Amino acid sequence: MSKLRRGLAVFGVLAVVAAACNNGNGGGGGGSGTSGGGGIEPVKTFDSIGATEGELNLIAWNGYTEDGSVSEAYDWVTPFEDKTGCQVTVKYADTSDEMVTLMRQGGGTVYDGVSASGDATNRLIAGHDVGAVDPSLFPDFPNVIAPLQPETGTNNAHYVVNGSVYGVPYMYGPNFLMYNTDVVKPAPTSWDVTFEADSPYKGKVTAYGSAIFIADAAMYLKTHNPDLGITDPYELTQEQLDAATELLKTQNTLIGKYWTLYTDEIDGFVDGSMVVGTAWPVNLSYAEADAPVDAVIPSEGATGWADTWMISANAPHPNCMLEWMKWTMTPDVQGLVAVWYGAAGSNVNSCDVVRTALGKDAGLVDTVRYGNCGDADFLNSLYLWKTPSADCGDDRGATCMDYSVWQQKWTEITGS
């Protein structure tokens, strides 16, 4: 069901929800954040919420802060403003690099917080750009899916470092393989159609245009070149990184166009210039309105993302930000976001909100389109984005390549 058609179908149900707001295989995982992190300690820990300041300045991904201006059924900002008195202003960013840059403006005094993905969160934590929070401030933390739990989670290293909790979990999802069902036959079961030189889809392959995509190549090599000894696609030695770089140089000859702005991939599948490549659930939801597309988690597994609302260590409106973080953890809000964006809410109770909203299409909640919402095993199977660092996180010590080296390699791969 296309997002447009789905939006019309669930309009009535979501209006009710909005009113309520007013009152695998291979064990992907980013690991637990209870250890490691190179001795990083929080520059500030927010442990109380005071009187709100009347304003809130956010950095967010498109689709994460809907205010009803696109569709009245999708509005979780206005009820928040009415409840708290915090008037929300949003700056949308297209990449994690842009988010990091924006968060650092004015020494962190311009924006209150950000909906950061794992390839930004660890940079913000290491740079002391964001503060830690006391989980007890947020009543919905006990309802967060097990792998993302701050103390016992098995896939939380993107926001829990040395036991400190930097923000609150929001939405998550896979980077799956999307393909044109009329062109890509038989249906793919491996990422090989996007990586190997003999792919029949040369010139119409696409991939995410960021250095973090190197992890997808490393994940593929983990299966197909086990002698490299890759255990975590974000913790790569020089030899492992070089091997992933060479694979991506091969892939570069197949690429018609990389995408970072999700609408670029949607347009590519609709106009036929792209027929196979890595995608987000939201891309599938929009593309299927006008193109014959489907998606699969290939045999090698998939990377993924878990986004976190993080508060600036120097937030100009910290109490409004903390109230926003609390608001976005509620199941009704995350349910609205999930239907609008095509993702899974970290609050497991949001899954039933989505089921109710989808009505006869409720079964989609238990598919990759909605991140197999509430399925801890599926979430643990994803290699969630996290920022590569020199510390390998194991007995290899500081022999891994950090993100700056990944960025240099990405320039080498793409020539830009």
C-alpha cells in the first residue's frame, strides 16, 4: 500500500490517536554500551526537568516532527506545544554529517537537540556536544525494546557509552535491499547483485552515498571472505578496511547514482534509472506508489539505524528539550511516526498503535516495512550504524580505523 493511499486509509484512526497524544542471523548488533568508549565521561548529565522556557529548536530528519501542515492526521508537534508551551522550530538535515555540524554551531547554543543516527551519535558524544540524561526522567523507558535498553541492551552502543545514557531511543529500521520486480529476476537473495562486477544491472545499481556505507561492504565480506576475520563491520583494521574499499571501487563501476536524500532514490526507482540497491523503509513506501518494487533482507544480513533524540550539552532551552524527549517516547507519538515514516518505534507498545491504524493491513507491522516492530531478535540481527573509532572494542585495542579514515576512503572510492 502506498504511503499516500495508506495515509487516506488511516486518517480517521490517526485522528483519534492524535487526540490521545493531546492528553537474526549472525547477530548484527552494535553491542552493549556499558563498556568501552575510550573512557569518555559526560560533560553534563541532565537529572531533573524544570519550568519550560517557551521555545525549542530542533535538528531532525524529514518526517520526524510533523505538525499537521502536510496532513492533519499526522501531527504530534502541535499537541506537544499545547501541553508544554514550548514552541517548536525545526531545521531539517539531509545527512548525519550535516547534523553534527549544525549541533556544533555557536558552541552548541543554537539548537537544543537532534534526532541523531548512530553514525552521528558517537561523534557527538566523543566531542562532548551532547549531555547524558537520567533515564528515570522518562516514564516510558521500561517499555523500550530489549536490545535498546540502557542497562541490559545488546544493541545500544550508539547511545550508551561507559554506562552513561546519551538521549532517548526513537525510531529504528533496516537498510534493506530494494529492487524493481519487473527487472530484477529472479528476486535477489544476496547483496551480490549490487557488489559483484558481473551484476546484470550495471548502471542501474544504487547505494547510500556516505562513508558509513563502507560497513555494508564489510558485512558482505564477513560472509564471502571469512579469512579477513571481520567480526563487526564498524570495527575494521587497515587490512579489512582496504578490502572493503576495493569491493566498493568495484561497485562504483555499477552505480548509476548514489543517494543521500531519500527522495533521490524514490525518483530513481520511479523513472527507471535505478532498479536495485540499499534503501530505507520510507523509500519503499513512497516508491511503490508509482513503481513495481519490493524489498528483502539478503542472506548476508543488513545494516540498520536506530535514531536517538539527544540534548545539546549547552541547550538554550533544556527543559523544553527534556519534555520533548519524554513526549517522543510515548507509544501514541511513535505510532504516528511509524505510520508516517515507515519505521519501528522503540517503545514496543507503539506496535499495537500502528496495527490499529493500518486496519486490514495490520500484518505489515510484522514485516521489514515496519522493522518487524517489537521483534527483538530482528533488531539484534541488524548491524546498527555507529561511528567507527580507533578503539576496536575488543582485545585488538586501538588498531581499528576511525571515521576520518573511512571518510578519506570514501572520497577515494567515489572520487568526490
